[in-house]
Amino acid sequence: MSEWIKKLMGLHQCFECKQYIDKKDIYDVNLDTLEGPWNFKLCGVCAKDFDDMMKELEEVIGERDNNI
């Protein structure tokens, strides 16, 4: 399929696995980084993995000592 047909049909590509997904099954991820805001789209499977990874990261950051 050509790119313009995919856009016309509302198909988007998952950032992680590169699978094409329908507009209604997209998970939009918005992150604020040091380089600025970052936005990408994930499928359901990759979004669950990303969510688990972010939860673990928050736990690690919360456990560390903030003293200098």
C-alpha cells in the first residue's frame, strides 16, 4: 500500500514494532524530555510493555537517595 492510501485509511505505524495499526487502536505517548516534548504512537502490545517499563523506572527513581 502506498503512504497516502495508509494516511487516507487512518493507518499509523507503531514506533516500536513498525506494524500498521488502525486509528482506533493507537496509543499516543507524550513525553517531556530535556530535549523537549516527544510524541509517538504505539500499538496495544508495545504500549503495555512501555507502560511496564515506565512504572519500573518511576519505582527506581523513587527509591534512590536524592542527597548530593
